[in-house]
Amino acid sequence: MTKEEENAIRRELKAFDLDVRFGPCVGLQRSMRWDRARNLSLDPPPRIKELLEDCKAKNLPDFDLDLWHHEL
């Protein structure tokens, strides 16, 4: 994965973190937040789930951390 690809993915994930339609994200892994939003019928973007699964398969666990994980 190039640095440009990594930055593009991080921008998409950050936008998901900042989208209040899917509930709060502080203290939750992105995948957990996505699952919660789906279970609450909030229609989270399938693209985010795909990105998270791809990053997990590539052993990039920090992509599942929310935007504020360093602040806690």
C-alpha cells in the first residue's frame, strides 16, 4: 500500500468518525461502531466495513482505532 493510498483510507475513516449519524465514536473501535450503527438500522456505509476488513486482513490494526484513541 502506498502512502497516498494509506492517506486516502485514513481520510475516509476519519470522515466516518466525524459523522454523528452513526453515534458517538470515542472509546469504540471503528468496526464496533459500524456494527452498532448497523444493528440500530442507521445504515453505515458498506465501504467503511470493506476498508476495515481489508486493513485487518493486511494486519493494519491501527486503522480500526477511532480518531481520538490517543486522547484517552
